[in-house]
Amino acid sequence: MPAITSANVANAIVKLVAVDALPALMGNLVMGNLVNRNYEPTLAHAGDTVNVPIPPTLVANNILEGGAVQTQNPSLGNAQIVLNTHAEATFQVPDVTKVLAVPDLLNLYMQPAVIALAQRIESDLLNLYPLYTANPTVGAPQTPITEAVIDQAETTLFQAKVPPAANKYLVVDSNTYSAMRQIPRFSEYYTAGAAGLRALVDGSVGKLKDFYIFRSQFVPTTGSSPTTTHNLAFTRDAMGLVVRRLPQPLPGTGAIAEYAELGNFGMRVVMSYQPNTLSQQFTVDVLYGVGVLRNNFAVQVSS
């Protein structure tokens, strides 16, 4: 049995924090769980560019008896996403041994840091909306969303050659979500069955016009009078979230790092000692970039 040393204890502390960090982050993501996530456990630095391949389009040809196949030379698409965001949340723990003895205390420290990272990622993904210009915007500023607008958004994506089997998502702000719950045909049991009952009693819209409906507190709003809420209807391949590993701290600097990786997502947890405050400092950070993959696979929904 190996001896218990200060180094072993320090590594155990960082691993404990890392284990709790990532599940909490994934639980607070909306957009981050819906888009195309590209993750490799390779080291990278802020400013690096990642090439995300996009499948080409092929054409089916009718081959006649005795004929020859028609060779196609498809061009593999490519989206370049820059790792331009190094987001971090740092907190200090005066007595780290007490945290180990009472795990609930660790959650009290960890959750605000993780939520802060999730909010940053959420905002960056939703703020890609101006780049989606391939499809015309549906809806109107300062106008409650209607069944016709939702139908138009779904029709627009279908006409843009979005695969019918692809899941479609509609992420809206709180006011738009509230307006959806009050559309008569979808909020009453006698017209929408169990789905209407859920909207009426549980407050959950669920699925509407082939869209999975989600609400986010970070849907951007622009303008002053009138204001425009930029809700977004899209499929998974409309945008990408690229995450890469950050390097380990230099040996002998007094910092210990551990990686937390799950479901095409990864982050780093660093513990170091702060002599000025006589406390342990924890930094939870992630290196990522966001970008458009398929412009025609999303449409703005104004309200």
C-alpha cells in the first residue's frame, strides 16, 4: 500500500473537484448540448485554428445496363473555427480539508464557477445569429410568436434541404416561450391531447411543428424601440463548438491540474496555493471556439 503523502492528497483533491465539475457544467448547458461538439484531447493554445470537415453533396446517377459509373469529385467542405475564448472561473477555499470532509461544501464552491462557464458558452453560441444569412428571418420585432411563424421557420429549413430525419431545435427567450404556451391549439387538452396538458399544467412546450423547444436566459436582444429578440431555429450541424485541452502547469510551480472530460467536452481544473491569503485557489477553465458550419441549416426567428 503506497504511503499517504502531501502530493497524493493534493492530487486526490484536484481529481475530486474535476469529477464534480463537468457533470454540473453539462447540466447547465442548453445550446452546448444541442450543437455539433468537436473535441479531441490534444493540447492547444488560444488563437489556434481548428478545421472542422463538412460532408460533401453527392448526386445519384441512373446507370444503364452495360454502362459505366459516373465518377464524382466532391469537394469536402471545411469550417475554420478559432479557439479564441479561454474562459475561466476562479475561487479560493480557506480550509480545503473541511471541503473534503463535507462534500456538500465543495458543491457550494464549485457550482457558481461552473454555471459562469456555462453562461459564457451559451451566450457565445446564441450570438452567432447575425451570421445566419442564407435563410430569410421569420417573425417580426416586438410581436408575439404565432403558430404561423413557427410553421414558416420549419418550412424554411425544409426548403433549405435540411435532412427530414435531422432533429430541429428552436431556442427562444422567456417571453417567446410564454407566448407559445398560450397558443390556444397547443395549450389545451381537447386540441393537443397530452402535449397540451403538459403545456397547461407542467409549463413544458416540448415539441411543436417538428421543433424541440427550449428556452434560454441568454437569447440576445438588440435595439431600444422597438427591441428585437433573436430566437434561433436550427439543426445540430448549423454551428460548431470546438473544445481543446489546455496544457499542464509547469512542474515545480506549485500548481496541480486535472482534466475533466465527458461527452465531447473537456475542461481543466487547476489547484494552487495562495500565500497572501493562506488558502487554496481553484481555477476551472476551458479553451473553446464557436462558429457556423452550415449557414442554411438555421433561421432567425424574431419576436
